[in-house]
Amino acid sequence: MTGSPRYLVHPSPIGEIIIVTDDDRILTLHPFDGPLGAELERLSLALHAVPEAEATDAAVLAAAQLDEYFEGARRSFDLPLDWSGVRGFTAEALAAVCDIPYGETAGYGEVAIMAGRPRAARAVGTACASTPFSIVVPVHRVVRADGSLGEYGGHPEIKRYLIDHEHENLAARGV
């Protein structure tokens, strides 16, 4: 991390999203539902530094792209994500998740195959659960083998909303 972490809390249709950045990269971006103080404590432990409230250029860019996504004008994200904390198969699995097209879903096993480890479906689930970049790395598009949604940080209703949002946006555009 090049500078001290800073954060921006951004409203969205799925609740507040915290965007944590350093000087020019996004360290983490995810919805949260508890008190901000508790979330900042959790992040401080993970980052080994206390994030300060400040909207960096990277956070403002992320907020704008999130708004475009929720307005139906954006299907993928182009953000300066800091992948340095993501290693091994988790990085491979999350890279594969990024290849799932907007409005489509893939099973954990399919993602494992895409990541080059056909027997690692459970590890894909772990990777999705631990992504530092919810929404922008579309782990919500990964579903169980039987087609059911599965969890999404304990909030399957958010996963359902994101999948439905993408389907509805494609339908509205006649795709």
C-alpha cells in the first residue's frame, strides 16, 4: 500500500457500498449493512491501518461506474483494483469470474474449469466469498450447480437483485 487508506461510503439500490483506496488504487469495494464504525474496525484489522474519510480520485471513479451500472448504462468495470492481497487459486478463480458475461451465470464447477482446476468448485466458492471487490468482480453471477443462487455474504437477496437487474436491463434493451 503506497499511502494511508481512505474511504468513501456510496449509496446504491442494494444499500451502502464502502470503497477503500490508497493513493490511486481500490483496495476493497463491497456493500455493508452494519454500523460504519464496526465496518471500519474490521477493515482496520485487515489493512493494518485505520482508513480515513476522504474521496480519492479512484473512489470517485468507482462511485461513478457503480452509478452507471445501477442505471443500466454499464456492463463491466474499468477500475484500478489492487490485486496484491489476492493470491494463488483465489486470484485465478476471480479472474475467471470476470469472464462471465453480463446477465449470465455460471456454476462454481464451471468457474473451476475456466480457472484450470476442474475439481476445485468448493475453492471457487471460497474465492467468491473472499473477494475484496464485490459487484465489480461479478461473483454474484456464480451460482450453485442446481441453478439456485447460494449465498452472497449472507445476503442472497442482494445477489438476486444484481442478477435480476442485469436480466431486466438486457430485456429492456432487447438483448
